[in-house]
Amino acid sequence: MNRYMQLTVMTCSILAGIIFLATSLSAQAPVGGAPAGGVPAGGAPAMGGMGGMPGGMGGFGGGAPAGGMGGFGGMGGQRPAGGAPGAGAAPAGGMGGFGGMGGQRPAGGPGAGVAPAGGMGGFGGFGGGQGGMPRMGGFGGGQGGMPRMGGMGGGQPREVKPEKREKMESIASTRTEFPENKFKDMPQEYTRPNEKAGKIVSFKYKTRDNKTAGSAEFEKTCLVYLPYGYDEKDTKTQYNILYLMHGAGGNESTFFRGEGQNTPLKNTFDNMIAKGDIKPLIVVTPTLGNVDALDFHSELVKDLIPAVEKQYHTYAKDVTAEGIHASKWHRAFGGFSLGGVTTWAVFDHCIDQIGCYIPISGDSWIAGQFQGAGAAKYLAETFTQTGYKPTDFRVYSGCGSTSDMANRNLTPQIDAMKNYPDIFKYCDNFKDGNLYLAISEKSGHDNTTIMNTLYNGLPKMFE
């Protein structure tokens, strides 16, 4: 038997053994998964469905708990209706799914989906991810089917190149007084309706595949929160604006549901404004769609910001590059989980347009080896090449306690960023620096962490 055949037989034997172990264990599947015969997000039945014990192996179609193994294939995983059948995702470590198409990805065409924490997207692999090992790319990998960092070798950081930006004059913050950054739990009453309620409206805008020259335009939808008292005829009143990105498997409706709806997060904004915690602001919830989290910054700058801020009354006097740049301290970008990953990529590319960043329960994957020191070094190097100063941005990051699967990656990254004090100045008050991490001890990878982080972070953001 030649070497190729030996390797093939050995690989098949290993996979057969793993499948046998997976079908021998039983426990409920975590978020995104399903117990035997169950139906995961997206409505498709979970194939096999023999779950795994917490910390062990996940079911055949769904996600896996911390340290676990992703699904082997079949249909399911964390994905909305319209996605293709596939392997599911390993949200907190161990192995990615072995199956073909799908996994955690938004509705749309076929592709390998996202492996937000485990191994490779699509075909999986033995990568680990948010369990302690670098994330592998391989066959499909990224959100919407975009490959992630090479093949079986574990991935290499992309070559660091100066960003091709139009160089603009640095606009430093003029704010001098900030509340202390120290975390405090949001009062429960903030999730209840306030009589001074804003409203949710739908907004459509044109975009295109910004990575492909000459690509055709198509339409996308976002939801917009307009605060109580917003008057479209009042062109003199200006509003701060927050762009807030959903996590894997979500879409523009994740935070606000739809037009005219009330959700706990919508109520939180209403109460923060009514009680004077923040000035009235506009909140935009877009969706990745088929755009990779690491590439959304192009759509954000070229299409979304100009369209939204031409329609609504922000601090941008106009939507030229100069007008958007001049108003950067009245603009923030944040996101949860995969939206947190998106936020770090936006920080890397959009320092011209945005001064405030709120990554929640998501670390940076932009360097390939996305854990800790590698991400910190990459972000420090690329920021240095922009020519901007540490006074040109603020990052208020947050995550849940150790029960938050993102804690084990985000916390080491923030700690590693402290090793570059000439760029990232960790501080208890933003008058002294530009970086902070708030830990919501009573919550995990969930909505409570989102609301707690925004409740604590937003009052420190804008001018």
C-alpha cells in the first residue's frame, strides 16, 4: 500500500472513531444546536442529533458547548431560514463542523459559513479556536463562504501594508469630562417601556460587492431607532449615531425585531435618554448578509453611512469624505459576538470616519491567529501606519463572565493590547486613555451583556 493510501485509510479510521464517540454520548445541545431529532435555528431537522456532554461533543447538526466539538454535517447549525444545509458551528472551542455547506452564516447562497470559535468553517478540521488554539481556515471558512486564512496549516496573518486612505487632518476629541469606566449593572427597570419612547423604522439602501470592480448594485435593509422627539423637519437638531452589528446567525432585525416594535434593547435606549444618561441618539442595525465580517467596513463607509446620514439628522454637515470625517466623534460602531469581530475590523479600517468603538463579546480575527498577542500586535502595527494619534479613538469593550465563551479570547487580547501603551492606553477614565474592558459578572454570551455594555459604554463615547 503506497503512502497516499496509508494516509487515506488512517484518516478515515480517525473520523470513524470520532463519529462513533459522538453517537455514543448524549446530552442536550447548546445554543444553535438541537437534541436528537430536534430542529435548530433555520428550521431544518438536526441529522443524527445525538448531542454531547457540556465540554464534550456537540450534536450532529448544532453547535457545541465550551471546549466541545462542532456538528458533523447534516442540516442545522446556527443559521437563519434560507441558509444551506451544513455542519453547524463550534461556538467555544474544540473542533469545527465536518459537514459541507452552511454552519453559522446569514441567509443567502451556499458556502461554508463561519466557524466563530472552532476549527475550520465548512469541513471543520482540528483547529480549536475559542478553546485555546488558533483558528484554521481551509475549505470555506468565513462568513458567507469566504475562505479564512489558508488551508490546513492553521493560517498566517495577512501582510501588514499601509492602509490606502485619503490622509486627513487628525481631529482630536475636545471632551474633557467622562464618567468612570468601572462597570455597574444596568437597573432592571431600563428594559421596561418608557413613556417617552422612540420608534423603529425600516431603511433601505443600495450597495454592491465592494471587493469586485463593476459589480451590480443591490438593495439591503437596516432598522433605525429614532429617539423620542425626533422631527424630520427639524434640520437644526443634530444627533449622535451608533451602528450596531448582530452576531452570527442574526440579521438587521435581531435587536429591534421590526418597524414599530418594542424590545428590551429599544427600551434601554429610551430609558437612557429619558433619564439623562446619554443625549438623544440614532441607532442603526444593519446586517452582514453575504459579506464577511472582516470586509463589512467597505460597505459601511462607501454605502451605509452616506445613505443613512443623508436621510437622518446627524452631525455630518454633508456625506462627503470630509463631512463624515469632521463628525467622527459623534459616530460609534459596536457589535456583539461576530458583530464584535466586525467592530475590530472596522476599527482597523475606519479611523477616518469613526472615533468610538464598542466591541461586545467578540475579539479580533483580523490577523488570522486571532487570540491575544497576535491580534494586539497586528492592531498596534496597522494603527501606527495610519499616522493618527492615540487621542483619535476610544474603545469601550465588554463581555460576560467566564460563562461567556468570548471571555477567554477577548480578555487576553485586551491584556496584550496594554503592552502597547503608546497606542492603547488602558484607563479607568477616558480623560486618561482610550481603552477599557468591562466584565458583566452576572451574565454570559447573552442579551444582558449587550445591554450592560451599552449602558456603561455609551455615556463615555460621544462629544
